[in-house]
Amino acid sequence: MCKDWIQLSLLAGLAVGLTGCAEAERKFGRGINNFTEFARLGEMSRSVEQHTLAYGPASGRTRGLVNGFNRSVARTAVGAFEVLTFPIPTKSYFKSEHPVYPDSYKPGIGDGPLMNTDHSLSFSGGETGSMFPGSRFKVFE
């Protein structure tokens, strides 16, 4: 029993040593991004937008929606595969490692305590007095 654990730990150490940590970390993050595609609906929105611009609104609402759904399913499946196999090096299955958004939408950094470290002091545009319930006053708005 103990011999099996030693062999398993040596094999796991060898796998991590041969793949490198940076590539496995990048693959794991890419897999989580792809796996959460249906929460973002980026592929679906982009496909509807692109089909509407290229072929008209009727095509965007039909072909664009179906194409976006298919791409979302594929991205979710690839994301699950990448999360499960992140220590094993493989290539990226999509052109971009970043999440897909429609061309008309440019995501920014959200306002909150995670991104704005001085949020509780109200210097970054967060709520003033956020420790008090019902405080709705914002400095930069």
C-alpha cells in the first residue's frame, strides 16, 4: 500500500517537473474561462452581432443564435477538458486564449473592493461609508 503511494507521488512529481508550472497554470485558467462560457454568453452575443451586421437582423436572430450556441457548447466542452487535463501539455483549441465578447462591448475593470484597494476610503469611486448599510453615495459618478 505504501509502495503504491510512493510510486504515485513520484509520477505526479515527474509530471509537474516535465510540464512546468507556468504552462499548466495558463491552461487551467484558460480552461476555467472556457468552461464558464454559458455564464458570460460571449460567443452567442458575438455570433448574433456578427451575423446581424453581415447578413441582416433575421439571419442574426436565427443563424447567429444557433452558431453562437454551437460555439458555446464547444468552448464549454474544451474548457472542461482543459481543466481536467491541465498538468498535461496540449495546444490551445481556439485562436484566442481570452474570453470572447461582441465587438461593440469593451469590458473594463469593475468597481469594487477586489480591484480598488482603497474602496473603503472612498478614493476610488466606491461607495462612501460602505461599512454602513444603505450607503448609496459614490464619489466619482
